Amino acid sequence: QPDMYPGNCWAFKGSQGYLVVRLSMKIYPTAFTLEHIPKTLSPTGNITSAPRNFSVYGLDDEYQEEGKLLGEYVYDQEGEPLQMFPVMV
């Protein structure tokens, strides 16, 4: 259940989740950023709920079933809370 505690503000159920971001116009991204709270602010002292392996796809519209793979990435839980990932394709 999502709640207002740090790290749980947008929880996904299970080990996989999907997100679609709809923009008002077509863009050609060069990088993506992902931010998660640091361990020091986590009530449990860990951030195991942080995304780890993730892929980013470009879609022409939100109903498109398969998009263009823009990259596959790994969020480093030991790294900075805000991490940048360049478009790979």
C-alpha cells in the first residue's frame, strides 16, 4: 500500500512495474534521470524498494504496444540519489 513515508510515495506491487509518461509534444531525449531517497533518509535504513534494472522505450502514443528501446539501465543503490542515464540507442 502506498503511503506518505519516504520511499513509499509511489510503490508498485510486486517486483515489476510499468509507467507511461505522456508528453504534450514529440521529443528526442538524450538522457533520463531517476531519483530515489538515500538510505540515510529511509525509515528502515535501506532502499530495497528502489528500481534496479529498468528499460526505457519511446512510443508514438500511449496505446502502442511495442516501442523503440532507448536503453537498459541499472540504478546504483550505493550511488547518488539522483542518477542520470544517457540514451543508448
